[in-house]
Amino acid sequence: MLAEEERLRELRCGLARNPALPASLGEQLTALGDASVCLELADRDDLSGDQIRLLARCGDAQVVIRLLSRGLLRPDELDRFDPLVVIAMADIAPIPEDWAWRLAASPDPAMRGALAAATHLPAAVVAALADDPDLEVVAEAARSPKISDTLAERLATHPHLSVRRAVACNDHAPSHVLVALAERRAPAAELCPACDGSGHWLAEHWSCDGRHQDALHDLDYALTLNPRTPAETVSRFAVHPSIHVRWRLAVRTDLPQDVYRVLAQDLIPGIRGDVAANPAIDEALIRAMADDTTYDVRRCLAHNPAVPLDVLAELAESAKIGHTLLPRIAAATPAEISELAASSVPAVRMLLAARRDLPSQIIDQLAGDRDAKVLNALATNPALSEAQLRTMVAAHGPRVAAKAAGNPSCPPGLLVLLAQQTPPAQKALRRIAEHPNAPAEALLACLADEQARRIAASHPALPAQMIIQLLTDANTSVAAAAAANPSLPEAVMHDLAASDDGSTGTG
């Protein structure tokens, strides 16, 4: 019985997502009071003012929060005090101060902590929560964007390192406080999660001999993460004993070049890779890193927007970059585009083919390429003609089928041809199932693939009788997708909303 109820709920959730759902039926679904269905309805873009207010009355706190977060409901339209809703409101706009104080006095520390983390909170309430008896609440207050300089200075000397760490990651804390934390100017902390006896989950991974070394490394990580911590302060971390600190440092874009050079020699490939991808490194370091023997480092270097084209051409042959449009390729000038298209290296032409705004003569030139990798990268370009797409498919079949099927301009006839290939190309079927040009004949072929079946079930070109049939599919996600299909007959929608067992009553 529970399984049947859950299935009906999933079908009604699908119906609530249906773009063609009549307003009256949306109100009927709302009146059922099912939290999951109401949450789906709250995501619709066609809600009227009356429907929004009805959802706010009938839905639970999560529904109201969704409406608030989408801007469909204003905080001043709510007059009932619901702690979860009030906390969500405080992240959107200032709330009545008496509500904030009421929540600050909650006996539940989780509520007080969530309040302390809210964006729009009176500074006096943040200061009060900073003196809370619960450490987690104090830490949340230390992270508050409403923290004052005075409060930040005080909490940066808190006896527990968890609170100091919270200040360290607060990008509203003044820089001089962050520098003081980095330089350990305050008296040594008394406790950390590894030694305070709280059973904190970090205690399973950290050790403490009284010097709180692991917690201090984590503090340095937070300081490196914080953009307000001056570059000259975190630069000293280039040889930090913690991998995590050095790794985070590698992605900062405000460091001196000599710091990047130190990090580029790090023993950890991932750190070197993040340095290689960093747009702040200079050309000399880019060229030096092109000789790195680690594949991931070279691949990351190829993604650097400042990589010179001659270096990129060398990387293309060995870095296995794939069909991603690289920033440097996207920024190539017309002269550089012509140079890349004429490259003798197929991997270079493949990188260019991923660009979607190529001149027509370059597209024609690449469409005549004999290398399947180049054509595979080009196949999704909407500027390709039907004849060019058919030529690609005829020459390379399954190797370009999925990309061709994902081309926004792929015509219905070619989608049918791709869907009926033997053996079927599963990736192609999934692209066809979501293609707006896909005709019924192609979609019916997609139903044979498990993943494509779920996608095709919501396609409006699917015949109505098949959509109704899929409502009883053994896979509930397929049935729910069919319920979301805008071509589902309205009478069936009404039956589905009214039934107790999910049956449509339509043969």
C-alpha cells in the first residue's frame, strides 16, 4: 500500500511539473496538501498571485521557503511565526527585530546556529549569539556577514580554535584580524575539535598533543581561502606542511610570481595542476610547466586562458583534452582561427572545431576533414547543413552519431535515421530523446533504451496514447516523466489528480 501511495505521489509530482497543467488543476493539487507536490508546484513559472498565496497557506515550511527564495513571496506578506521560515527570510531581507530575538532565545541550539548564519541579522543579535553557551552557535556568529570589527577582534582570540577558524573564513572580517590570526599574535588557544572531548567528527581524523597542530593547519587553510587575507600574508604558505593549504594557495590569483614558481615545483601533481590552470601565472612559467611529465598538469595548462597557441598546439597532442572549448581557443582572433584550421595536427583542428562561432568558410573546411575526432567535435555546430551532417554520419556512423543527434539543427529525418541505427548508439538515443526536432518515429525507437525512455516520456511529440501507456511503466521515474508531458490529454490529467491509486481511467 505504501508503495502505491509513493508511486501516486511521484506521478502527481510529475503532473505538477507539466507545462500544460491548467491553473484549476494546479489549485486542486495544492489542496491535496502533499508537501512534495506543493514543492514542485512552487517551482512553476506561471503561478498567479492567488496560486502563490494558496501554496503559502497549504504548503509546509519548505514550500514557503521556496516561494520566498524565488522572489514570488515577499517577507512582509508573512504574518505567522515559523522558525524555519523566519530563518530563510533572514537570508533574503531584514526580519522584524522581535522575531530575531525570539529565535535567538530558542532552546534548540540548531535553530540559534542557523539564525546566526543568516545574512540579514541585526548586529546586536549577532553579538548576543557570539556569547551563546553552545560552541557551534558561537562559531556561526563568527562567520556572520554582520560581524563588527570589534566582535571579530574578540572572537579571533577565543579559547577554542573552531571559533578562530570561523573568523578566519569570514570575508567580512577586517584584514588586520586575519593577519593577526596568520601570525599567531593572540595567546595560544586552549582547545580544538581533537582535544575538547566533544566527540566532534574531526577528532576521528585529527590528533592533538596539546599544540593543536591539525587544527592550526585548518585555520591556515581558511585564511588562504579568504580573499580578504592579504597576498603577502598567505604567500608564506607556499611551503606549508599541509597539502590542503598549498593546494588552496595554488588557485589564488593575487600572488607574486615567485610564489607560483615555488608551487609549480610541488611534489603533489594536483597542486601543480592548479598552478598550471591559474590565469595569473606569467608566460615564462607557462612554458616551463609545459614540460611537466604529468598528464593532468599538462591538461590543466591547456585550460589556462593565457597559454600561447604554440604551447597549446604541443599540449594538444599529448594532453587528451577532449572536445571542451578551451578559453584560449574561444579568444582566438580571425587570423589565429585560420592558422589553427590549417594545422597539420588533428588534435589542434579538433580543439578549434569545438568553437560554435566559426566563420562559414572555416566550418566548411573542417566539415571536409577526414579525421573523425575533428568531425565529432564539429558535429554539434548548428551552422552545419543537413547534407554535411548526413555525410559525417555516413562516413563515420556511431563515432559521430551522438554528437550529430545533439546538434540543435539536426532535422527530423536524420534523427529518425540515427535512432534506427543497428546496433543502436545509446548516447545518440538519449540526445534524440531530448531533441526538440525529434518526431514520434524517432522517439518510439528511443523507448528501447532505459535512460532514453525516461527522457522521451516527457517529449511533447510522443503520441498521446503512448504517453498514457507510460503512466503505468514499471519504472516510476518514467511514469512521472510521462505525467509531466505537455501532450498528456487534459482529461487524463484530471483523472490522475483525482484518483487514489494513480490509474487514469483511460484505456
